[in-house]
Amino acid sequence: MNINHEVKKRKTFAIISHPDAGKTTLTEKLLLFGNLIRSAGTVKGKKSGKFATSDWMEIEKQRGISVTSSVMNFPYKDYQVNILDTPGHEDFSEDTYRTLTAVDSVVMIIDATKGIEAQTLKLFKVCRMRGIPIFTFINKLDREGREPLELLEEIEQVLNISTYPMNWPVGMGKRFLGIFDRYNKQFIQYNGNEEETYIPYADLDNSEHEDLVKNATYQETEDELTLVDEAGDNFSLENVLKGEQTPVFFGSALAPFGVQSFFDTFISMAPNPTPRKTTEGLVSPDNPDFSGFVFKIQANMNPAHRDRIAFLRVCSGKFERGMSVKLARTDKTIKLSQSQQFVASSRGTVEEAYAGDIIGIYDPNAYRIGDTLIDGKDNFEYDELPQFPPELFKKVSAKNVMKGKQFKKGLEQLVQEGAIQLFKGHRTESYIIGAVGELQYEVFEYRMKNEYNVEVSLESVGERIPRWLNTDQVDESLFDDRNLLVKDREGQFLVLFKNDFALRWFVDKHPDIELIDLFEVN
Ligand code: G4P
């Protein structure tokens, strides 16, 4: 089998959004295109309770959520589509960020009634940092939302990225008539619950469309569109692929409206797997030697077996079940006998996989997040996964002081695995753990108890804004509880600011002290 041919078929992406923007609804519609589900409303059971087939860890069952991002794959036209889910809300964790290191592009959903929201912004920053191409879907056009021009302006200003509207909506909410599909030069008519209709631009003059064309909202929008055509940025696929321009699609995931044309255009433009950086230079996805990296480890997916699954992004060559590979970090050989591919709600065995695919491999407690697996003579490691700035901090200790040894062991292993980040009080020997989402603490507590037999107490330090210091010479008298001085695992000083105000106050008072935001470091 020609590896290059397989790589060219792969489209691996994540959908990012703030909770409630419509990620589940859109994902469902895409899965329908892939014939992966038969009716909408079966993806996740937060509300419908239908997603009950998972036998993942207990905590997941209790809360009815997916603890870590899952992967869905399906063939669509000539492509092999891999969608990586990025959990939101309380289930937001470092895994959500790390998932973005395993994709080749991202679909960002924005709620037209709300514009850019906090979580979208955070995830967007990671995409920007890594130069991941971003495609925007502005959702809920069937509702009265904000003006399209205003939404585009917000994207440009807040996210600092150029936009190109692939289509342009005519009205919104009750007045919603459809969209001008600028890219495919057709008008897509909105028919409420009925299927959308496609009218080529050239046919709009026909008398049968008179009612539409004479509609006041339509005419107003035509003028607006002329303005956009003249004053807006030109479309540049090159800039899109560099992550500098985002093609914007308006539509409604629920209707659904504009979803088919969005997906067809997106999938034709979204990049295939590209060469990735390693310690030995770039490795091409069609390199015949298999390689990949672990971006997530899920423990206890099956409570009966206490197994751990490492999620591997294949980056080159061909994966075959049962093959032996080298773990670059230790130079040890491991046989990959149990492997799984993730399909919406079930896990099936995977026999072969290519660059862009995500597979789950059984982890005999050997892997760490960021590990590289290789088959071939060369030895190299993929770029280290970036560390992400935690926002929540808690002091942690063992409830029973006699369990100090297990406590340290558990802490160390979970930190190494990337489940949490560890900091130490500067003067005190107290441990502070940092996370990006509350769920990480629940998982941490659960695993300390179940895997290391240690009950922990967690004392909140609250939400904090961490800033690293560029020096190891610090004047301790400058710090107190509002700007707490701690050290990270490498012994680097950082300050945990109580809020934006405390941060700004400190910057004003001490302009000579350089404060580094982790997003800028990575
Ligand atoms: P999420 O995964 O991003 O959190 O969002 P989700 O798809 O669950 O959608 C959040 C809410 O927004 C849902 O309503 C959903 O039906 C609605 N929604 C999604 N897309 C559209 C759209 O294009 N137009 C309109 N009008 N609504 C949309 P809900 O009432 O919270 O839940 P449900 O009971 O309808 O499932």
C-alpha cells in the first residue's frame, strides 16, 4: 500500500468552542455525513443520557461526562476523517490543550449571539502558538444574533487574525433567508425545517427567484456584500495554512443549515498531515518508518483491569498491530499488541494506521506524555509538548502523615504523566498543584486513593494568574499572599497573582521585573 496515498486522505482536526456554542450539535451533523450515527442526538448524553456505552473510569460515569478527549473517525468521500473532541466546562483540563498538539487543523465555533467567549480564546491561543490552521463556523444564524461585520471585526481584533468570510448571511433569526456562498458562487436558501436549496449566482436573475431577490433584507445584504468584496482581505489559502487567516462560515448546526457546504469546503482545504519537528530535523508523514508520539494517557479506562491507554498520534510510516517499536526516551523495545481505534461510542481494534490517525495503545506503565515511539534505525524524539499555564491552584497534603512515602510516589508519577502540575512553596515545603480545570483535581484525588492508597486533602489557593520570573535572584520581601512566590519542578520561580488587578499593580510598581506568560514561552 502506498503510504503517501493514505496520508493524502487523512484530515485530522479538533473542534474548539466555548460550552453551549454548538460543538456537540455540529459534531453530530458531521458524524451523520460519515454515516457513523443514524440519528442526531446520540453523541453525548449530558442531556439525553444516551452515551452510556463507555466503561471508562468511575468518575466519568458518576458525572456522565467524558473525562478526556475522545476520537471519532470515519470515511467521507475520498477522505479519512479524524475528529478529536476537546472537552469543555468543568471537564476542561490540560488534555484539552494537549489534544491540539495532535491535530492538523481546528474548527472554531462561535455563537453568533455571543461572539468570542473565554474558553474559545484560550484554545485559540494554543492554536496560534502552534501555527495550526483555524476554520471558523459562526453558529446559530437561525436566531437573532450580532451583525456579521461586527463579529468579523471582533475576531480580527480580539484574536489578531485576518478573516475571510466564505459566505455571507442574509438576515438572521426570523428574517434569515440564507447565505451567499461566496466561495462556490451560489446562494443557499434557508427553508426552515425543509432542506436548503442551492441557487447558482447566474440563476438568481430567473423569475422564479423574484420574491427572494426583491426582498428588502436581501437587497440590503447585497449592498453590504459589495462592501465586503471591495474592502475585505483577499482569500489566501497560503495564509490559512500558516494560521494567519481564518476562513469564516456562517450557518446553523441545529437547522442544519450551511453545514454541508461548510464541511465540503473545509475538508477540501484542511491540511493533510505535514512534516513534524523532531530532535533530528523534520520527519515526513510518508517516511516509510513508523513513528508517533503520545499526547494523552488515560488511566483506568476499564476499572476491572486497571488498564492504562496511551493515545498515540501517528506521524509517519505505517502502524501494524503487533509490531515492535522503540521507546525513544529509554531505547527499549515494546510490542504493540493491544491497540484500539476510537469510534464515537465504541472502541474497536485497529489493524493498521497512518500519519494523522490516532490510536490507543495499551500502556504497561511505560509511557509518559510526549513520548516518541519509532520503528526504524534512526533515533529521534518529537518536539516536547508545551506546558500550559494552570489557572487553579490548591495546596495538597496526605491526610495521614504516615503515608508520606506513597504520597510522594503518587504525586511524582501523576506529575510525570502530566495529569497535574506541581509547585512548591518557596519557604515552606508545602506542595501546590496547578490545573487548568477543576476536573483534574477530582481525577487526581481519585487516582491517589485508588492507585496509591493515599487520601489527600486539598486546600484551595483560588484562581491565580501565574507569571514566571526570568531570574533566580528575587527579593522575597516583594511577595505576599496576593502575589505568592513559588517554584516549579525545575526550580524556576513564578508568582501566582490573585487577580488581574494584583498583576497590574505589581507591573506598575516593578517595571524592572520581567514577568513571563507561559503562552509566550512555549
Ligand atoms: P456544546 O457542545 O458546544 O456545549 O453545545 P451543544 O451542541 O450542546 O449546543 C448547546 C445548545 O445550543 C443546545 O440547546 C443546542 O440545541 C443549541 N444549538 C446548537 N446549535 C444551534 C443552532 O444552530 N441554532 C440554535 N437556535 N440553537 C443551537 P439546549 O437547549 O441547551 O440543549 P438541547 O436540549 O436542545 O440539547
